Amino acid sequence: MPEKEKIMRPVKRIKGGCFLPHLKDTAELETVEMTGVETVFIPFSQHIGAPAKPVVKKGDEVKVGTLIGEAVGAVSAPIHASVSGTVSKVTDTGIEIKSDGKMAPDEALAPIEVKEPADLAKAARQCGLVGLGGAGFPTGIKLDVKKKSIKTLIVNGAECEPYITSDYRECMDNYEDVIEGIYLIKKVLGIKRVVICIESNKKKAIKKLFEIAADKRDTKNRVRVMKLPQKYPQGAEKVIIYSATGRKLPLGKLPSDIGCMVMNITSIGTLYRFIKTGMPLVSKRVTVDGTAVPEPKNVIVPIGTPIKALLEFVGVDTEQIGKVPMGGPMMGIALDDINKSVEKRNNGITVMKSQIKSETVTPCIRCGRCASACPMQLYPAMVETAVKLNNTEKIKELNVNYCMECGCCSYVCPARRPLTQTMRVAKSALKGEKK
């Protein structure tokens, strides 16, 4: 079938959002691997849910892929050694390992047999896989569908944040793993329809993904590529579900409740590699870019590597930097300490130069731009007023829990008001009242 007939357009288009500069300087650069890491500190909590529980002690010898922390409770994920060496410290927050420089893999690792849905969910848990797009939700829970009927698998390759290209490089560098992962999940879970979503500006990736849709296994044309508009935040879960299916995800519900499953493209590739080799999630591709980065790169880095060491690896002068968001400039959280570790859910580090005095925040002029930009059709300026008045009833009426904290409201505000932060405060206020 001709390509123009294969590639889909969005079923529905979101209202709001922003047109941002893409700044994808690393898109066509091959991924490099960081070597020579002397010490890693692997946090117990790199995911939504309960922290992992240590199963090693100081002085133990470990290899790459060795289990060092087991999952605890219903929502959790295990952690594994990302380097070979000796456990030098076990604290309340994580495990420090001194590398022996050999990066020797654990001999016990072996391919995983997956035939049933339960096998797939178990594999994701054993891998320690969590949402690699930034959310950190344990993938084993997502794949444990049980009696729920999943009709549509949505593969999220939108990557709409400025600077970040780690998912794009997954598609370009590990194309075969993405293909096999998609068809394995489709077959094992009995999913009828797969929609691979990607922004329309990623032309080389679209060509690669079109080959997946044209695979000979897809005899009934059930695997399709969908080109999304170049509009932020296309990659947000609620937004991409709406674009791909036209369905709205109700507050407090999971995608599986409306017959959908959303998986990040790197999560799919990582899961397939684990099934194929037995090597769990021990390293992460991270885009390091920003105004303070002389040579932006995508780097495969052992989980637990100090961020400062990673920045120095790509040539950043860590004495001459300003704000360092973990993630992109829109949804990233600014680091207070660059000695913190790279985690599973990190897909980018944006490093900005020392900033001049920030622009003055002025009173709200009631222009309504924040409401027009909000993809969830909320009223951030009204929420801000309710927060100032400590009016929790009004905050509830304004449906603040639908907020994705995408940052669009702050981005478009001519008064430079910190609306996204105010939305976070409002959500916290409701949580506090509920407790």
C-alpha cells in the first residue's frame, strides 16, 4: 500500500498547547557510550510507588545486571547493578558501588521465554522497567491487564519537549528491537490495533516507523503510523490518547479502563532487549543539551552515574552553569545538586548558562492566554486567585487535578506569573485536605 495511504492523521486535535522551538541539535548525532565511571549511587526510588529494598550489603561483589534491590508492595520496581565492582555503601536512599572497570555482566542472566500475558508482565517487572518517558510508572503493572480488554496499543514517539532526542535515537539506533517489541506485545496481549504516534517533523524516524507498519506480519493493516502536529504537549498521555483514538481519559482512570495502553518507544525497545538477552534496565540514553553545552550529545550512561560526571564527559564547565532542569525546559525539574544520580526515568538534562536577573512578575491582566493554551481547558489564572484566597472548594470546582503541569500557561503568560507552580500548589492543597 502506498505510504500516503498508510500514514494516519490524528482522529482528534487538542485545543490549546504551544508552538515551541524544537532545538533538536542532537537528532542526527550517533549515540555515544560513557565509559570509565568510577562510582555509581543507585537510588532505591526511581519510580512511582514504594522504594526498592536492598538485597546486598557493604563489601558484596556485584556484576552488571545483578539484583541489588527487590520490589516491595504492589507498586514498585527492582533495581540492578549498572557496573561491576564492590558495594561500598548502603544507605536509606540507595546503594553505592565502586566500579572495577571491567563492566562484567552477571553470568546468571539469560533470555526470557514469553508466551502468555502473565509472562510479559513478569518480564517487565524482572527488568525493573518503568515509564522511560519521564513518568516512572512501573511497566509490569501496566502490562498486567488481567481481564481488561486492550484494543489499542499507542506507541509514544512524539518527544515534543525542546532539546530532547533520546526516543528519536532509539528509533534510529535500535530499530529492530522496536519492531520486534511492538509485534511481541501485540501478539501476546491479543491487541487488535497499534498506533505509532510521532510528530511530523521527524521525517527520518517516520520513514523507519513506516517500515514497521509495512511488516509482512501485519496482514490486516492493523499497525499504523500517525503523524502528529508539531505542537507541545503532544506526547502527554491524555493528549496522545485523544489524538490517536478520540477518547478522553476520565480523571482517576487508567488508559486500560478505556481500552488503551500507552507505551514509550524506548520502553518497548528496552523490554524486548531484556527478553532477548536477560540484561535488565541498567543504563539509559540521556540527551545532554542546552545553552551551556558546547557539544550536545546523546549518551548511554550507567544508571547511578553522578550528573556532574556526565556533564563533564560532554565538555560542560560545571562552574559556569545556571539552571539545570532534569528533563526538558518545559516539564523538567531544576536540580539543586548536580552530584545527584542519573535515574531510569531521566531522558534528558538541559544545561543553561548563568542567567541574568529574571524578568519582573507583574499583575495578571486577565488576557486569558493561559486558558487558551491549556490542553486540558482549565483556567490557571482563576486557580491562582483561589489559591491566594485558600479557597479549596473553588479549586475543586476548577478541576485542577486534570492539570498535567505541562508549563504552557507559564510559557504564554505576558505577566510572567508562575502559573504552573501555582497549579502544583493547588493540587497539593487538595491532597492535604483529603488526608
